[in-house]
Amino acid sequence: MQIYFETLAETVNEILARAEADRLELADGPDEVCRVFSGHLAYGNDRSGNFYLRTIKGKPTRKYFHAQVHRMDSGRYELTTYVL
């Protein structure tokens, strides 16, 4: 699993790919992920999103999918995702 990316677009695509690979159904769909992570992210800053899940592997849940993107001073993006 890759955690460093060259562009923010690659990072957002990876967030969506991880959700799909883990069979997570986002309540607001992929558009919400794109909305939260769109726009400029300055060097040394973070942006995070908490996305309500309808299902995990087809089973109803009340959990959230969390994603955090950190832009390092090198210009690369670091991605962390988890479900709580």
C-alpha cells in the first residue's frame, strides 16, 4: 500500500481506491471525498475528512471512514486512512 504521492489528484484517487478495495459504501459517495480534498493544500499543512459509511462489505454499519492528507515540505503528499 502506497502512502506517498506526487499530486493531490493521485492522493484522492488512492482514497477512493482504498474505499472500493475494502468494499466501503460511502453515504455521500465519492463526490464528497473530492469536495473535501479539492483546492490548494499549502506545504506543511494537513486536511482530513470523516465520511459516514452505509455499509462495510455489504453489512450495515454506523462507522466512519477517515482520511488525512499531509503535504510535506518536499511537496509530496502523505496519506493515512482508517475506519472507526
